[in-house]
Amino acid sequence: MSVILGYGGYVQLSREWPEPTVFPQSSRAGSNAIFCQDKAFWTGQRVLIYSYLGFPVRTSSQQYAPCPEGHRFWGGSSWAQGPETAHRGSGNTIFWKSDVAPLMVNPGTPGDPADDFIVPGTLQDPADDFFAYTISAGFWETQLTTGFDRVIEAYVNRDQLDRITFYTSENGAINRSPDQLITFSNVDYKNLLIAPYSSSTDYQIAFEALGEFLFEEMPQREQGASAYIDLPEEMTSVADDPEQRGWSILVGCREWTLQTDPTVLDTTAIGEDFGDSVKDVVRGSGSFNGFIPVSNPGSGSFDARGFIRLMLMTETGSKARVRLRVQDQRSVGCEKEDAVWIEADILLGPGEIGASVDEAINYSSQFVVVKDKDGIGIKPLIGPFS
């Protein structure tokens, strides 16, 4: 059994991004929500949403959803009507609109139905016995009548029933502000692609190309995009970078303990806290007592949003990375000895957050060490500590 006790180091909290995910129209949950099984879409998450046919929601400045093909074509359809086709009403009304009332069909020659028809255009010579009229409405909706947008930005709110709704600001999403809710219109959009937001131009171009490809695939259920195609490098490189992902907070460690022998761990308790699937990748456990200096810009912003983010990133099972200092760099005679520290990927266990935000937020937690992407658990390192 090997337990290391130490002082110093830090824990890097940085939320992982969810995979770009496609949601078919059947995922709708009520008028403005979508059922979302992927737990990585959190409240406050800023996202990009793509719809190939045009976006099915409208803001307060829009009268119609910018999804021209999604509006109804025939009268009596259940889809929302657009400005050009509103006159069709139900299936029992005429197809064309006239600016001359009442509409009548020229009877033509009695007994000869072949010449019974309506003549469009301006009023003809009365001698022609034609009841003429002008077709003044369009045939279908276009981007000129409803607008046309394939991509919008929004902020997610997730409820306890795994329904997500969208808002125009992070505060609006956290508070579920009705005046910032993005409302869906009843248009036929087929599916949506939703991914975390990035301001990178290359990321956004790759995101739209991915959305176009997945529309052709027409998934029938919620599905991560990687099930259909390798994700573009322009997107994965951003997702792998904590700095670009945002929501990054450093917790300074006052003291910590690390159990390096996985054979002595209570796997039953681990399964209860983290799920049975974690047992096979656990390589150690420990705890730390730390702090987050509020005045340090590198630790993130600790206004109300910052504290909400901290709460989300420290839920049991959340991933983090530790750098625990074992020995400081020190001078021996005329030479300096390198520092010794330990790096590891961890899953956070039950913890406590001190809500005081005067100078520092206190945070302590238990954790388990898990394999990193290279299959390594606890990694001792020698060199300058940074």
C-alpha cells in the first residue's frame, strides 16, 4: 500500500465538450424543447445550431421562421403558413388567389366543357365572355418571403427530464427568462445539428459542411456525428484544447493525498459514485483541499456565472486534471535539483465548495485517478514545475 501526502500543485477544471450531435424532428419535446440524451450539453452552454432547410425558430424581430421549404404548401396542412401561401386556407378553398371577386369560371360554349376555364391576366374584352382575374399570390415560400438562415447561436437550458431549450444569452438560459426564450415554429425542418460554439472561422465552416452531410444521411434518432463520419480536424482540435473550450478554472492545492495502489480501492463504493464502467480504468484515488483566488484572472471570472460554472464542473463524476507537487526545485551546493510532481486525469467525487467569494473560494473533494488517452494513470515527472 502506497499513500503519498503532499502540499502544493493545482487541479485544472475544464469541462469537456459534447460531440456534435444530430437531432431529428421526432426529438421535439413540446413546443420549444428537444429531448437530449447526451448529458454533456449543460445549462449555460453556448452552441451552434444548423438546419439545412432553414432554421425552425424565430426571434422577436422575425414574423416567420427562416425556413421557406418547411412552411405548408397545400391548404389544410398542419405546418405553419407563410406570407405567400396563407390565402389557401383549407383544402376546400381555391388554390390561386384573385383580386377580383367573386371568382367564376367562363362557361364557354354550352354543352362543350373543353373550353370551360379561367383566364388569368387583366380584364379582357367583355365580348369574350371571360371572367378574368389576376393571380396576385406566390406559388410557394422563398427566402425572399420568409428569410433563410441555416445557422444560429444560442445558449442551452437543461431540465431534470433531459429536455433542452434555447435562449439568447447565458444569463437567460440559467434563469430560464421567458423574454429570451428562442421559440420554435411549426415548420418541417427534418433535423438539427447542435455543437458547442467556437468563434473560429475554420470550425464554423467545418460545422456547416458536417450539417449538410448529415442532412443527406437523415438520421432517425439522436446520434453523435462520429457514427456517420470522422469529425473534421478543424473541430476536434478546438474540442481538445481547454483554452479554446473555455470554462477553465485552476484550483490551487493546499494539501492533498494520493493512493497509488489500485488493488486496495473499494470498487463497490467507486461503482456507486461513478458507475460500474469506471472500475476497469481506475488507477488510484485521493483527496485535496484547495482554493480559487477570485482576484486572479487566470482562475476564471467569479461573477454569478463563474460560480454557476464551478458548480457544474465539480459535480460527482466530472473530469479534471491534477498536477500535484511532490518536491520543489531546490539548490544543492552550486546546482539545482529539479522539481518532482505527479500528473493524472481524475474523476471528481463528493466535495464541498465554500460560497464566500471575498478573496478566495475554498473547494475540497475526493477523486479517483483514471487512465488518460494514452492508457496511463498516475504519471511521475521530473523538471521545472509550472
